[in-house]
Amino acid sequence: MKRVLLGLIALGSIAASSAAAQRPRISLGEGGVKPSGDYGAFDNMGWNLLGAVEVGLPKSPLAVRVDVIYGQTSHQGGFLAGSTKLSGVSADAVYHLGAPMVPVKLYVLAGAGYYRVGVDGASETKPAFNAGTGVSLGLGPMKVFGEARFITVRTSGSAVNFFPVNVGFTFGM
């Protein structure tokens, strides 16, 4: 747990030191959540909202991103009615692929954070890890993006694993 906190602090300090040279980009998106593993055996597909702030490192395809996700899935029925709520924050390293003036860019990202998993009133807040890929389209300060990730929340018992898939807009500052 200390390693995760130290990593988040290090990513934050990198973002703060490069913020003077780079302007932040804000992303807002929405999409679906596909539960996986044990979580997928009990819950249906759901929805999620995404908000992110990204700062690029000077003269580099690398960026640091902090994102917030909130989502919900419903139980599959039977004897268990209700829903699972997911909320969390993570710090990610992002690597952008492609030339600066090309309107379509691919990117990969990976990071760590903390997520709260709430099931019918009971909840846990635990460390989480994620990795994924995305594509952005557009020139200038506004772009359209789509991304998919795998997120695992290390809850007691078995991990809560899910795949959020989002589409949205990125605004340059």
C-alpha cells in the first residue's frame, strides 16, 4: 500500500513540475462496464462516467493522467436484487503513438489508484490497478476519444475485475 501511495505522489510531482511547460487536457466520457471473473458471475453489464486531466511531458510522447470513474452494474436477479456501485481515482502513465500533426492517435495507459466497491450498502475502498488502450481523433484543442481498459480492485476475498469502455471529448487548455 505504501508503494502505491509513493507512486501516486511521484506521478503527481512529475505532473506538477511539467505543468508549467505543458497545458492540461480535460476529458469527459461515458460508456459501459463489463464485469469479469467472480464479479461477472453475479452482475450484468452496466454504465460508467469518466473524467480525466492529462498533462504531457515536454518534448515526449509520455503524459501523466489522473482520472475519476463512477459506475454501476445491476445484479443478475434470482435471490440477489440490487446493484454494485464503483467509484475510484487513479494516476496513469500514458504513451501516445503517432506523429504530432496526424489527426488519429493511438495511446496506451497503465496506472494505479483506489476504488470503492459498494454492494447493497456494504462497501470497501481498496487499491486498484489498470491498463488499457485508446484512440483520439481530431486536430486542435478538441478531440473525440474512445478507450477500453481492464481494472482490478484488490478487495478482500476475490478481486473485483471489470472492463470499462468509454467514448467522449477531450478539451485542450
